[in-house]
Amino acid sequence: MEPRSISQNGNISENGGSSLIFLGTGCSTAVPNARCLIQPSDPPCEVCSRSLSLPPERNPNYRCNTSLLIDYARADGEHKYILIDVGKTFREQVLRWFTIHKIPQVDSIILTHEHADAVLGLDDIRVVQPFSPTNDIDPTPIYLTQYAMDSIAQKFPYLVQKKLKEGVEVRRVAQLDWKIIESCLERPFLSSGLEFVPLPVMHGEDYVSLGFLFGKSRVAYISDVSRFPESTEYVISKSGAGQLDLLILDTLYKEGSHNTHFCLPQTLDAVKRICPKRALFVGMTHEFDHEKDNKALAEWSVREGIPVQLAQDGQRIFIDL
């Protein structure tokens, strides 16, 4: 089934099937970059200045931290909501996109890694859980590596501890059921009934982040990458284990290179090698002007025969999962 998107105005298709919702498509600092507004250049940054001129639902240059919500319609018709990454802008994303797309809760969470733009919204998970002043609710399953678990235990000890010490009062915090996964292609796991294959990628040469492969329509989500190990690229390549229906891929800057992220030249080279049926890019800085750069990418798509575009916050793609 070929993925298709709906309009940004929140008019949901009558299709009751599964979909992907881009809660955020920006870098760690998000867009607009605050520095451009409090220490403006001469001339001022056009993208950041313009990003405040329209409401976000009509402004593709307003980008929160990269995050994906999977609306998984199971065979019995029940919908499960799977969240990939919970960054610094999570509360803002809930207010904008959960309301527009009528998302009532989060059923499970998957973390790509433990950097700030992927985990610092974890405290706000309580707003997408049932209310209980005594924390008497079923905890939300959250899937992550042991390395990420060790780091988060230091950042958020009150979200990790199972038993309160004597004399410590109960406080209402997010209730999470921590589940360790491996950075291993051969060790898939189930989240809310949907199978995910971990895709280990380099995020700088000293750090492994995870992407994920999932869905009947093969979707690969890779938000933080500077290099593909050969085994990971094989699994998601047309010339390897099979062609992807949709590749969602990191691209930080328009030009040059970066030590921990793909930039547009590397992203486009990867798309040509992997050869998906379609690709959408995430993780962009304020260097990207959505409309202008998507016109250029449309020309590239015609030349190369692979449709590619920048994704945008709030975008919804209906797809068979």
C-alpha cells in the first residue's frame, strides 16, 4: 500500500486504518532557533523570523524535536498509539498535534537513544496517562537499551525507582514499565502488538543510536545517524533484504557534513543506495526553508526516480501496518 498524507489542517481522512504522525521534524534546538530571535543577525534569519508569522499548523518551518507517533490499527479494530522519542518539546507537541489528530493517550514508548532531544519530555508522559493522585494506574511500557536505561536512571531517578524509601510521600509522576531491548537486528520486539526490528546506526563514531524497521508496508525510521553499519544498510536496502515502502531519515544541514548527523548530501546519497519507494526527511535545522527546499527535492526526485521530501510537524501518513 503506497503511503499517502493528509492536509495539515487536521481534516482527518475517513480511513480508519493505521497512520504515522510526525510530532516533530526539527533538530535538538528546534526551529525557530531562539538565538536567531534574541540575537538577530543582519539581515535577520528568514526562516526563523517567518516561523513566528503563522500558527504552526500552517507553518512547516516551525519544527519541534524529532518524534514520531504510530497510530496502529490492530486487526480487531482497536487503535494503539506508539510513541518514538519524548524530547524537550513533547508537551508542546501534545497540545498541537494530539488535539488536532484526536489522540487520547500513549500506549507504549520506544526510545532511539538517551540524548536530551529524545528523553527530556519523559516527565510529561503523565499527561497522556489516566489520572490517579496515588499513581494507581497500569504503567506504560517503554522500550530502550541498557545504556539508555542507565543514563535515564540518573536523569530521572523518580521515574525509575520501583519502591519508595520509608518516609517518602507518594507524588504523582509518570508510571513507566522499563523494558530492555538489544541493539541487534536479530532481536525484534513487540510494542503494543506491532513488531519492531532494531536498526543500530552510528551517531558519531563513539555512539550507537537505534532506528527501527516495522510494518507490513516496510517502514524504516532513522532519526539520528552519521553512518550505517553494513549489516543495517543491507536489511533496509532494495539490493539487500528488500525495498522499503517508506524511509524516514535524518538530515541536519543543507550543505557540508557533521560528525554526528547526516546532512543533505549524505542523506541523498543514502537514499540512492537504499532505494526506497519513498523517503521523508527529519531533524532539520533553520537552514531549511520547507517550501523552497521541497521544490528542489521534487526536481531531484524526478531525476533519480525516488520521491523525497522534507516532512513537517503534524503531517499524517496513512499506511498499512
